[in-house]
Amino acid sequence: MVSTIQALPTEVVHLIAAGEVIDSLASVVRELAENSIDAGATRIVVAMWPEQWRVRVTDNGCGMNLEDLQRAASAHSTSKIRICADLWKITSLGFRGEALHSLTTLADLEILSRPAPSVEGGVCGWRVVYGYTGEVVHLEAAAIAPGTVVTVSNLFGNCLGRRQGLPSTAQQMRAVQTTIQQIALCHPHIAWQVWQNDREWFTISPASTMGQLIPQILHQVRASDLQELQVEIPEKESQANDSKLNLVIGLPDRASRHRPDWLRVAVNGRMVKTSELEQTILGAFHRTLPRDRYPICCLHLLIHPGHINWNRNPAKTEIYLNDVNYWQQQISQAIEQALRINSATVKEVVHTSRVGKLIKAAEEKSNYNINPSQPDEPNQTSHYLTAVGQVNNTYIVAEHPGGLWLVEQHIAHERVLYEQLCDHWQIVPVEPPIILYQLSPAQVSQLQRIGLDIEPFGEQLWAVRSLPALLQQRDDCADAILELSWGGDLQTAQVAVACRSAIRNGTPLSLPEMQTLLNDWQRTRNPRTCPHGRPIYLSLEESALARFFRRHWVIGKSHGI
């Protein structure tokens, strides 16, 4: 009997391997751009002719000499690693030596390159054309500035079925744009210029940090809507350098998304997919956003390469991270720190449309009616907000070093109570029991699920013998328990208890009571929104007030002198 198992021909092996690395125009751009970054480029120009299946990437990196150019497209040729141990010390974006070789298998490849004049071989540039599987078929001297120009033409020309299976041109261009934006976020110091069919498509200007770059990509978000944080993380084990965590979040009272499409996680310069870290981010924002809204969060971990196994995915988008629980803990703490209101974030320069609308309404109505119910208290230097008065028994007017804030008292107190309940959820006995009527089996089961002691007490009667401690002294305790019986998990119950127990709008407060609430609220972990995601405060910055009252005018000129 003849064996049906046979070794694949070499050309088939190369084609299969190449298809794992290069599967679209976006993957071509990604691989070439990452090579440019590894070469130290600070300016990258990407030009595409999608109908011709052609891509050109130009950079001002270190360039290659003639010897390197002759080897660059050979199979498994790289300058990044040498031995097996190097796989656990990877600090570059590329290291497998597959990208250029794969391109020679799937397309026509041409490279022009020249090192810097100070480097050996930097006097002259070279143009190299590669044939199938990476052999050099044409070589000539070329006039070129230091750097590299890689041109890929006729992509998938030898396997046209691959082209037919790809998305439309418009979809591929969106994928290219997303790819470039993700790389730019990881390397904000690089300038990008992108062309499509000989016309400039978009540019990305260099920035000092990831947070300064985001408004160029997410145009509806302003810099003042974001909070950026950089944290040094000490290694658990002895390593050469401490780790760093760069975090940019959209403040939950100003910026959120309909979809979880701006949860971006990068590790050591590359965007990756890691469900564990993404769930950690979502968990850290839990009960800070409205229902069906998702956070804006860009996280970049710079950690010792020994913690990472990049060999999980051909595109290196999936990784294995050692001791993931430790990194999850660090991320949660960083997000908690970024969400706080403190001396670093209290002087935010915010002049949004909300402030403009409020001032416009004030002009029309002229009816603030701020009447402090107590004489002014001494300024409490231990806190950043000082209670001034109360508007309509609903909003606390607070002064801070940068201007004036309006704090909605009910939802500020709701945030305080909710976090207290999360930290100290306590079920206490109640005597006599609270009698409820006509509960369904589902309602009884729900009350038992959140820890309440409930038992039959007669025909269609139920006795509740324990309840959350916060509800114990309330006159509407029975109504509150009925509300809890309508479903949801423990956190939903905690939100409901906090909402029902919080100070009602319309309740007059003394200045000491206002100040106590402000102090408690400032100490919460997520002071910007209530557990339902509503904004708690409105900031009227001194700079915005100065612009409105035109205090920058010169007095003499304003009088026509």
C-alpha cells in the first residue's frame, strides 16, 4: 500500500508560512513600520495604491549596508536575536526574520537603503530587487538619503484567490489606518505621513506622551477629557530595571464610548489582545459609567522582557504574560489613582460646552440665589474644596484653588454610600420583622441571594428578619426591600440601597454638613460619577470665568481712552 503522507514541497511550505505573517495590506504596513521603528526612525511615510496592491514605506532610520541588504530577505534572517535564550530577552518589535522573506514569496520586493554617513558603508546607497524566496536578482548603487525605502508590489499576485477572500478596499484601508494609529499610540514620538493613490490621506504629528496624541486620532475627545498617569512599578523579582505603566483614561463624566473599541493594551511597544487585562480595566470602571457605555482607556506596560512570551500568535498580537495577577493588581490601582480628584487634577483647564451653556442660562435667568445658611467657616486647608453655599437645596457651591464647582448633593452622597457598602456590606437582624405581601418565588429567591433572612409568615405573607444596615433606620424600609427583590446581583442591590439612603435633593444642609459631604466625597475612589454613571460635579474654572467677564481687557481701552 502506497503511503498517503508525503513531505510538502519547499515552495508550498514557504507559501503557507508567508500566509501566516502577511494576510492583508494592513499586515504589510505593520511589518514594514515595525522594522522602521526598530531602525530608530522618527519619521515614517506610508504610501499605498490599493487597487495595484502596492505599498511603499519610507523612514529615516539607521539604514542597511550592502552586506545586510543582501541577506535581509533570506529565510529566518534577523539582526535581533542569535540563540534560544534571546527569545526571553526580546526588546525589539521584529525578531523572527520572517516578514521580508514572506513578502518575497507573496509579492515583488524592492529595498533602497543607506546607513548614516558616519557608519561604515554609509557613503553610498543601494537598490536591491529580490526574487522568489529572497534571492537578490538585481543590485545597483542608488542616490538616497540615509534611511530605507521598501516597496512591495503585486501583493498576492501569485495566489489571486487570496485577494478575492479579503474585505473590500475601503475596509482594508480602515484596517491600515487602525494599524498605523495603534503603532503611533505606542510610539508617540514618531511623525507619520500617509498617502493613498498619490494624495495625502492623513498625518499624525509627534507628541511627548500617548495622552497628547489621542486627540489627533479620536477627534471628538479633547485633551481636558483625558487623565494621564505614569507609574513606576517595582519588580517582584530582581531585574535590571523597574517596570513602567503609562495610562490614559477618558474621565467617566466627560468621555465614554458606545462600544468597547477603545480599550487599548500595549506591552513593550506593541498593541496586544489580552482578555485578562481588558477585563481588569472594565472592572476598574464598573459603576462609573452609564449603562451600555464603555471607557476610553489606553494602557502601555513597559516590563522586563523575561515576563513575556511573544510566540503565541504569528502577528504577535497575543502574548503570554507571567504572573498576570500581579499586573492586574497594578493596573487596577493605577486606574483608581487616575480617577481620583486631587491637587494634581483639581486645577483642570476645562471650558466645555456644558460650562458655556450654564453661563448662557445664568445670563438669561440671573437667578443663582446662593444663600449660605451659616457664617463662613475657616478655610479647611486639609481639603481642596470649601463649601460656600447651597443652590435650590440641591447643588453645593464649593470653592477650590482654581475656581468654582457645583456638586450635586444626592449623587455625591450616593457615591460615598455605595463605596462604603462595597467595602462594608453588612446584614443586620431587625426586630420586629418587616412583613411583606404577595411576593413571587423569584422575589423571595432574590432577597435570599443577597443575604436577607426571609421566611413565610402566613397566607401570602413573608417576614424579613434581616436587612442591610443602612436601611435599618428608614421609614420606607419595606419599600426599599421590595425594590431589592426585583432582581440584579449584589452590586445592583448595593447601588439601590445607596440611592435610596442618600441625601435627597431639596434637603437644606448647613455649611458644616456640606463640608463633611464634600470631604467624604473627595476621598472616594471614583469621585467623578455616581454608580449609575451620572456626572457629580460641574467645574467653573477661574480661566473660564475670566474669559466670560473679560478681565483680560485693558481698562483704559475698554472705556475708549
